[in-house]
Amino acid sequence: MYSIGDKIVYPMHGAGIIEQIEEKVILGEKRKYYVLNVPCGDMKIMIPVEKSKDIGVRDVISSKDVDTVLEVLNAPSTEMSDNWNRRYRENMEKLKTGDICEVAEVVRNLLRIEREKNLSAGEKKMLANARQILVSEIILARDMETAKAEELVIDSI
């Protein structure tokens, strides 16, 4: 179980700091929830403590591991389908893993495609979400400001 002040990652939403652990009655059931404050977008998320492992909640990567993420961003693009619908599904599967390197791969590939041609509306939204997930974890891993983390990501691609 995590504690108040721990830095964790909630797949598909990003990294944050546990502000508190609350007990709430929702749909007639009393449960404990982590209240997660995500630095990007000033978002608060409630995660059921008992389901956190099943959901894929994990610790934020170390500062040293950020270097590995930056290498992924700098690496050549992976082979992707020309069909945006198939590409969207493949990228969504990568995001659902919660693996920061998979998220970095999605950001890298979609940003490079966007530089060459327009992305579909769905892919634009996916890119924005993936970027937020990536940046939020780098912010907490390296204890840096949002603008600096975003710059680090863009400069690495």
C-alpha cells in the first residue's frame, strides 16, 4: 500500500503525488481511495486502494530511468500502419500498458507523423494525452517544472 506523499503512475492518466487517502461510500460500498494530484492539467484522481495493482498503478521511474526514456524518444520511429484507425488501436494498446517507454514511443511516432501530415482528430487527442502522461512522470522523476519537462521531450525527438 502506498502512503501520502508517494509518487505513483496511474496508466492512461499520468503520474502524481498521493495527497491523501480517503474513505468514501460509493454505491453503498465503503472503500479507501488514493487521492492523486497530477501536476499536468492540475487534475485530481481517486483510485480505489484495493484495485490499484489490478489497474496497473506503479511507482514513478527514477531520475536515471528518464535517460532511457529520452533514448526512446531519440530512437528511429517504429514501423506503423498507414491506416490511421489501425495505428490508433496499436498505439492505444501501448498506452494501456502503463510502460513509460511504450508511452514515449507513441509520443515520438505521433509527433513525427504530425510534422509530415495532419493527424486525425482521435490521434491528436491521443498525442496530447500521451504527452501529458510522459511529461507528468518526467516532472516527478526529475523534480522539474512543466515547461522544462516539455522542452526536454521535444528536444529529444
